[in-house]
Amino acid sequence: MTRDHDENSKTLEKQIEDLHKKIEELHKELSDAKQIKEALSQSEARFRELAELLPESIFETGLNLDFTYANQRAIELFKYTERDLAEGLKVLDMIVPEDRELATKNIGRRMRGEDLGSFEYQALKKDGTTFPMLLHASIITKEGKPFGFRGIIIDITQRKNMEKALKESKEKLRNILENSTNLIYSHTPDRIMTYLSPQIETILGYTPEEAINYKFRDFATDNPINKKGPKETDAAIESGSIQAPYEVEFFHKNGNKVMLEIREAPIVENGKTIAIVGVATDITDRKHAEMRLQAEQDLSSNFINEVPAIVVGILPDGSCTFINPTGELITGFSKEELIGKNWWRKFYPSENYQQVKQLFRDLEKGPVHDYEMTITRKDGKERTIAWNSFNRMDEKGDLRDMIGVGNDVTERKQMEKELRKKDFIIRSASSAIGTTDLDGKITYVNPAFLKSWGFDKPDEVLGLPFSEFWGESDRVDEVMDALLVEEKTWEGETLAKRKDGSLIDVIVSATTVLDDAGNPIALMSTSIDITEQKLAEEMRTQAELKLKKLESVGILAGGIAHDFNNLLTGVFGNIELAKTFLPTDHDAHQFLESAVHSMEVATNLTNQLLTFAKGGNPIKKTLSIGAVITDTAGFSIRGSNSRLETNIASDLWFVEADKGQLSQVISNLVINAQQAMPTGGTITIDAKNVENSSGRYVQITVQDEGVGIAPKFLDKIFDPYFTTKQKGSGLGLAITHSIIRKHNGSISVDSQMNKGSIFTVLLPATLPTAEQRSEKQPSDNNNITMVEKGRILILDDEEMIRQVGAAMLAKLGYEVDSAVDGQEAINKYKENFDNDTPFDLIIADLTIPGGMGGKEAAQEILKIDPHARIIVSSGYATDPIMANYKDYGFKGVATKPYRLATLQEVIQQILKN
């Protein structure tokens, strides 16, 4: 009997286990609507049996939407009964009226065969209460015809509550971010700021809108402490883990320095850091406190013994705790005679105790600076000491002791007393100095005052009210109140009226002169003429506005040059290809050569456009620059009333230079020469080889017959914004100087007024290879030779570039494929690499509008094949990547518009290596 019972129990347990598995399988099947339809269509009986086991509401209806079945969960959820269903309850009765029209439309669409998935409605219970539900229904068919509907209802009240909670959580997070006292930020792995909380304005003075898209290093000072931060950030990016906090020093918008403590955490996705989130805490006050603490600690160091001032420690009851050697020397007492004794009784009479008590009260609020007290030495002599005192507090916040640092100013005070009425004014004779009586009438002026105000003799000024020399007479009362009633001093910027009635800008510092008893006896002012300075600031502001305009033009010019270079690539390519199909004696050759020459002029035009675009590091090549100088100078002088003479040595040495940037230098110097000769003249350009103790150079001189440069301006002409021309931007020579410096060269100027100027450029010479000495011009493509077979992939968004590039490479004997964007290039390279038919070389356009460009594509391709050979190509010749292409994994550069011979040379060189 027991045995039978055990076997029945095991059988029942097995059935329960099987039932659980069926329920889990059913839940898995129900996760996909299509699987639900397939599962429900298999067995109606199985459906009813399993439907009662499910926690969801399951139902069936006829085509008129009357319920034909509902599981117990549905009846309990909606609080209806079996009788309600039998009396013709419809599905729409269980949906709030506002959603019924939408539900009816969806039923119609389902009948038309549309697969709509699930819909969200507001459900209506029998008792009138509502809840959000998710409803999915499918059509029941019999013998291929619709018979009714079968559906599942899921109560999503909990999900909705979670969504609401999530929204509230996000709102709380936003409030935390915006109301935190700390700056909260995020940036990309390459340090570009993507979020800054409003606290940046409190901490650094910038609004989030002003600082977004910048890098924190743009605000950093040159403090060595700032070197640690980038390393910690790099470690966080590489490891994907939080690193130790670090400190940085930034500039506030107002120019002050701010110390911040940075804590950063990486955001990792798929094993890769995609962003950094950080919290910056302003620790400026804390660092200052630490500095003060360090200063106090230093009192016990050797510094105390070396400082040429009294350093003394005094307890609140007046007891001396220490004195340095200088203090012993000045007071005449040894430290044994002072330590433990009452400092105040030792050196000050009893009538000064109230002053001492007030000093300690002041010290409880903070340091007390620049107060003077007279002490009596051991020998009875009095010394005047200028004190600076610092407090030290105990753990309870009570004053522990005072540290006093005193300088003996006895001799200085005696000198000030003797010279106060006579010599004080003379000591500042380089500025305009004047004194008046207490009624404001002038009693003395120095020569600088007379010069600034345009007078010849003091008699023209003495006795007159000083208000007559103020351009803003309504401020006179303000000055007098400040000097005689309030602070006893006044400083400010105002307008001064000269003898001829003209106005000048001056900064005035005025003070009240007191006698020994502290009573006012006169007024004294020091004035500095800042008219030229204000004019210079205005000129600088105008220059900055011009620079902003030039930057806007630069962006436009760079874009135009890029598109123009793409167009020229197609034109050059087609012309050169056409030449290769013609016999060398064909009549069409002369016309094609003329077209090529015109295209070269157009290429020079794009170089001029790029002059206005932002430049990068030079893309240096070994070249002979004679033709570059002649062509650029001729182009730059075109349309002017000046004449050009060139003397280029036939044996001119080669240089390592960026042809485009060198053209910009020549263009700027020629244009500068033209502007120096408004009525015309001759511009002479010489180029020759020179050799001195420093090495071998190519020397280029540009000479004009213009007005010349004044000697006082010669050391400023290469400064940004500086110009002596009415319409000049002050940038041409600054850009020229920058380019020459990047080529490891030098530029100097020699000028004589009304005779002209000579600019001299020195560029280091280099020895060319035999290939470079004998290289032919790019336009000579008649002798293009076939090369070994190879497969090349062209990445370019311009169809014309892809077509002409393919034709040029095919002419050279290569098999060519192309891609419109970086992703397509990656896919094609991987497919061919996996099939053991890899591409031998890729020519990748750097910029793909709206898609992945050459830089990003190269990084991904090199992950597939670290030995991939990729040439970077771009119409933006000034892009920094073009100059530093090796840093990005590229093996060579093909600047648009590229020529057939040039392209062949680059490809052969890379494939050969």
C-alpha cells in the first residue's frame, strides 16, 4: 500500500513538473505574436486547457465581437460573470468609450490582413474602474475563412507606474544636477564637452552654452598640477573603471584662478568607454586654507630664522611663545628674556591695552594686515613696526594664538614725514601730478601735468579750480565727497579737458594729504593719459571683428576650394586620359595642353581660396620652388597697377616645403608690396642659393618701392592684428611668419621711409634624390607605363571622382572597385580579405558628407588587416590629417586635384615598400 502511494506521488510530481515545463514553454511561445498565432492554431482543446493556467487574460469572440470564451483570469480581472458573457457582452464594452473608435479601426485593419501587433487601450471594468491594458488579437479561421477573434489582454498598470516613477526619477536627477553646488559634466573620449550643469557659471563664470563643445584644457592654466588630469582620464577610458580624484587649476572668465577637484567615472558600452561623467568641486577656498596652514607650519622651519622681519607668537593673555633672531636684533632682547613674558607689557605702555584688545577681537574674524605700532627697545629707543598678524584657532573655534610678522619701518616713516609736503610729489614726476587746497584750487602741478593738459607754464594753472580741467564736470562733487568725507581716496577713469578744449582719457588716483595729527591739509592727484591705449584697444577690437569675419569667409572658402578640387580632379583626369588615347602628333594635343594649363591656373585659384581657410601643419615634399614663386607672384599681381620683375637662379636648390603654404607666403608678400605702393611701382623678387655657418638655404627677397615702414613699427609688423594700413586686417604678415616658422625658416625686413621695404625669407635647402631631380611635370602623361597587376579600392562620395579614378587606375593596369562611403568600403575590404582576394591598396576620401569618412574607415580596416595600405585623399589640402597622415595609419597622401603621373608615383612608391 505504501509502495503504491509512493509511486502515485512520484507520478503526480512528474505530472506537475511536466505541467510547469508546458507553462514555461507556453510563456516562451507567447512572447512573439506570430508564435502565439501558430501555437493557438495547433489545438483548440490544448488552448482552452492551457489558457486557464496562464496568468494573462485569454478570450475568444465571434466576428460580431461577442465573447465566446474567456478564461477565469479575464473574468476576475474585469469583474464580469459567465452569465454576462452569455448575454452578449462584447469586447468593445470592456474598453473606455474614448478608445472604442480606434479599436474598431484596428479590428478592420486586422480583418484586411494587416499584422498590427499589440495595442494599448484604457480598459473598463464592470464596476466602472479603469486600468491600462495591452491587447493583442488574431483572427480565428475555419476552412480558410475568418470565424472570429482570439486575443490576450495584459494589465500594464505596474509598467505604467514604473514609467511614471522613472519619469519622476529623471526629474529628481535633473533637479540634483541643476541644484548641486558642484559642477557636473560629461565629455566624449576625446574630451569634447557634451553636458555641463548650470553650476559652471558659478564656478568658472561661463554659461553651459558658452563652454559646451570645448575641452577642459581650453580653460586650464600652465600650473604643472594640470599634467596629472589627462593621465587619469586616459586611464579611466582605457580601463573602463573609476580612477582616483585629481586636482586642476582653471582660469575663471574674469581671469582669476580657480582650483577644482575632479572625480570621473567612465560610461562603458559593449566593453568600450563611450563617455566620461565627472563631478568638479570648487576647492579654491580649501586650497587657500591649506596654503595658510602651510604658511603657519613654515614658521617652525629655517625660514623663520632667515626672514628679515620680526616673527613672534603671542597667546591671548599676551605671553610670548617664540621670537626669531631678527626679532631679538630689533627689540634688543634675547629670546630667554621674552619667551613666557607678557609681550604687550614688555613693549607697550598701559594706555595702548585697549588697542591690543581690539586687535585680538579683530583677529577672531581673520588676519589683520598693515597696522603700525611703536615699541620701546631694551635700550629705551622707540622703533615703528608695521605688522601683519594671523590667527590660529583651536578645535572649538576659539583663538589659540597670534602670529605677528613685523617690519621695522622707523627710517621709512621718518623719511615720509620729512618729504610728505615737498618730495612726495617729485617722486612720481613721470605722471601728471597736481595738488590743491581743500577748496579744490590748484596749488602745484609738475611738468608732466603741463604737458598732458597742453600748458606751457605753471602760472597758467595755479589758483584755478581743478574742476575746470575735468571733461565730466558732474563728477567733481563725487570726487570731493570721496576725498574729504568718505574714504579719503578716489580712483577712476574720466575725461580731462586740455587747454585747447580737446578731451583726453585719463586714469586719476587722488588722495587726501594729512598732517601728523591726521587732519586733512591738501588734496593730491596722479593722472595717466591713456588716450593712445584706448585707441589701441579700439583698433584691437576692430581687428578681432575683422578676424571673425575672415574666419567665416575662411569656412566658406575652404568648402568652395574642396568642391572645386573635386571638380578639377574629374576635369584633369578626363583630359589626361584623353591624351593617352591620342598619338603624340595628333592636332588635338595642343588644345588639350592648353586646357591642362587653364586647369593649373584654376588650381592656383583654389590655393588662393585656401589662403582664407584655416591652415594646419605643412604637408612637406622635396621640390624646386622657382616655378612656384613665379606662378604665384604673377597670379597675385594680376589686375593691379604694379609691375613684377623676377630673378630666379637656374640652379636653385631644393627645399622641403608645402607647395600650397609656400604659395600663400609669396602671395601675402606680393599683396603687402602692392598695398605699400598705392600709385603703382615695381615689385622685384629674387631667389638664390646662400650658404653660411648655419647651413645651406634658399633665399627669397621681395622688394617694393613703397612708403616704407617707420622704425618704431619694425618689431611689431609680424604681430597678429598689427597694421598701419587703413584697410588691413593685421593678419597677412602674421600668417606668413607662422608658415615660415613651421618650415624651420626665418623672415626679416629692412625698410627705409619713402624708399621701400625688402622682406627676406630663408628656407633650409635639402638634397633631392635622383628621381626627384629628373621627375617630369605632372601634365606629361604620354609615357605612362603599365605596372604590375593589382587590386585597388576607391572610397569617394563623388561619382565623377570614382569614375575618373577607376579609368586612370585601369589605364595603369590595375583592377579597380569603388565604395560610396566608409561602411561600404569596410564591408568590401572584409569580404575580399576573408576570401583571400585582398585589395592591394585603398584610396580613401577624408570627408564623406553624411557618412563615414576615410579617417574612421581606415581605423576599422586596419583592425581587419593591420598591414592594409591606405592612401588618404582630400580637397581640403590644409586638413591637419593630410600633414600628419602617418599618425592615422595612412601610408601616403593624394591631394586633390591629383594628376595621373602623380597618382602613379604615389601608388608605385607604396606598393614597392
